[in-house]
Amino acid sequence: MTEQEILNQIEELNKKLEEVRKNKASVYSNVEIDSAEKERLHQEDLQRLRGLRLIDDDFMNACFDGYIEGAELLLRIILDKPDIRVKSVTTQRQMKNLLGRDICLDIDADDDSGKKYNIEVQRSDKGADRKRARYHSSILDAHLLKSGEDYSDLPETFVIFITENDVIGEGLPLYTIERKITNTGKPFDDGEHIIYVNGADKNASTELGRLMHDFFCINADDMNFRELAEKVRFYKEDEKGVAEMCKVMEDMRNETAKKIKIEAIISIMEKLKYTAEQAMDLLNIPQAERATYVGLVEKR
């Protein structure tokens, strides 16, 4: 690739940043947005909010964060265990891996018997890759056993993927994956469980099908389960809930713009052998923001 081609790519990146700046509010800290523009963006947020469903990652995170009753509903139906009692539930929990890739759990829950649950919601088939499920399970294990503890103390874990499509492809509403002894066919019983829920199966005659129906509902009034409808109604119709979701969407816009800048800085540094400072000069990044970007680039 010639230097001119690289410069052309940089120009395209700058155009993307300019587009985000114009359409997505609050990207640059030194840009003043008039009241009319703020109102337009707010109306865009409200329109987008009306179309969000539980299968949409960010909306699901808001609805289930700290919501024990909702997590219990999911687990009881998916696992067909009506006696599950959830002790704690959080969303977007970061799990570090000092020697490899970190993970972020959509829903992280514990029950009163010590079992650990990770629920992931995926619209993209690629995001529900089988080896991703395996990796999530392994990182859970690494975080659950403390130094000096016996391996037998490792708690039972469940990694559950709720997918928009039938990613396994066998036409079943639910797939349970567990290790077995291939010579005998008997279960290995190591306490690890991976489950895929087929969101395309909305059979109204089953609890699971009705649950999946609710995950794809736009309107709370169309939902089957009170526990889910109440949260959806709060974030779409209650003044406080709507304000919270609009703030979430604004934060997402800012984060998207930040990621574009970081990728651009790294690309320029690698291809043109520029320093971070030179790359930020080329991208016209304000001085007040540069320390933040240097820190983020160094972490990559």
C-alpha cells in the first residue's frame, strides 16, 4: 500500500468521524450543540427506544441489571427448574484474563446454592460461536476457584446463549451441551453446562416459546410475562426510565466515536510509522482529549 493510499484511508476515517460528530451528539467535548439540534437528537433517541426489544443487547442489559425476579424467570424456564432462587444478578460484568482475551458477561447471576450463570443475548450468529461458549465457560472457571481451594470446590456453571436464529441448525427450541464419556455414553458430570436457546422458536404452547416471543416484543402490552413487561414498560413509558435509556444511548454514541478514533490512530501509527501524537495531529484530535486517547491506545 502506497503512502497516498494510506492518506486516502485516513481521509475516509476523518469523514466517518465528521459524520458521527454531526449525527450523534456530544462526540467532541469542544463542540457546542444548539437546543434545536439537541431536541432533534433526543427525538431520534425516543424513536429508536420505541423499537428496542429484549433481544437487543443494550436494552436487555438495562432491563436485567440487578433485577433478580427477571433473572429467576429466565433461568426457571430455560432450565425447567421452578425452584431456582437467584441471589444476585448484574449485567456487563468484565472478567479479566491476564494471559489472554477478557470477556464481558451480558448477565452474570448466582443462585442460593452457589451455582453460577452467564446468559448471553446474541442477534448475530457469529457472536454465538460454539468456541466462544467454551471460552466463556473456561474464564468463569478460572475466576471461581481461588488459590489453595480444591478442584472439587469448583461450582456448577451454566453458560446460556439466547440467539435470534437457530445457530445450531437442528430445529430444536433448546440445545443442552454437556461432556460425556464417549466409550460408554455416560455423562462426565464435571458441572459444566452450555445451553443454546433458539429465539426463532416462539411456540405459544410452551413456556420457552412464550418467553422467546417476549424477547422480540416492542410493546410491553403484547408480552406474556409480567416480570418482563414491567421492566420494558418502565424503560419505554416511565419518564425516569426513558431518561435513563436516553443517557445509555448517548453514552453508546460517544463510545462508538471513541472507538473509531482509536482504530484510526492505531492504523496510522502502524502503516505510516507515526507516533501517537503525529497520528492525532493528522486526525485533528483536540489537545484536551489526547491524554485519554494515548492511554486507550497503549492498552490495545
